[in-house]
Amino acid sequence: MRNCIKIIEFSMDMLNKLNTPVIICTEQKKILQFVEGFSKVELNLVLAERLSKIDIDKRSLFVPEEFNNILDEIDGKVYLTSFEILFNPSYQIDVIKLIVEASRKRKIIVHWCGSYVDGKLLFATNEFADYHSYKIADYDITCVI
């Protein structure tokens, strides 16, 4: 189900029926009703702390595992914010794929830390090393704009 839905058309009923991660690309205040009952995970600090205990040359190998370990420690649904650390170029991670795989175990709402433009999720701008562009049609996700 590769969808892009306007926030005014999105509903709790729709959210409850979805089996894909929901990527929210709008202001946080507009989504508060949808994340009620979800455990908020601000990933940057938690993941950075765990990765700091791993040799810098090996960190990229452990990012997906530690990401999943963090989510596994939470009971129920996850509201993911502050996850810019995943875009570190040295990690070479497909962030959307990582989120899709994690959503097989739990319902996940992601507050996108970039922008939505013409069917793509963007992080940073193309002059930066951490720039990423993801075509929504390539992933089993639902975007709310």
C-alpha cells in the first residue's frame, strides 16, 4: 500500500487498519491525536549512547541491531522522533527500509525529520553528505502530508 494521504483525510480508523509504518510529514501539533497511546522514542541520544560503547570502525555494523534493540525494549506502539543519527553517511543505511522492517513487529508512526516533495521523502539537501531522497513508491509505507 504505497499511499500518500493529506492530514485532513487521515483518521484514527485508517491508522488502526494500516499494517505499514506511517510517516508523518506535517507539523507535530497536527498529529497529537494520532500518537496518543504510542511510546515516544527520541532515538538520537539513546542510539548515540549505545554506539559510543562500540569501536568507531565497527559502529556501522551495529546500527540496525541497536535500533531494533531500542524498539524491542518498548511495549506496544512506537512514535519515532529525533532520528537524524541514522542518516550518518558512514552508516550507509536505508533508513526507510530499516523502519519498514521494524514495523513488522509493531505499529510505528514516524515524525519525518526532513521534507516531502513530489512523492519523495527528503533528508537534508543535496550539497550535504547526509542527504537522502526516498521515492515513496519504492516502499511499503503510508505518508501523511
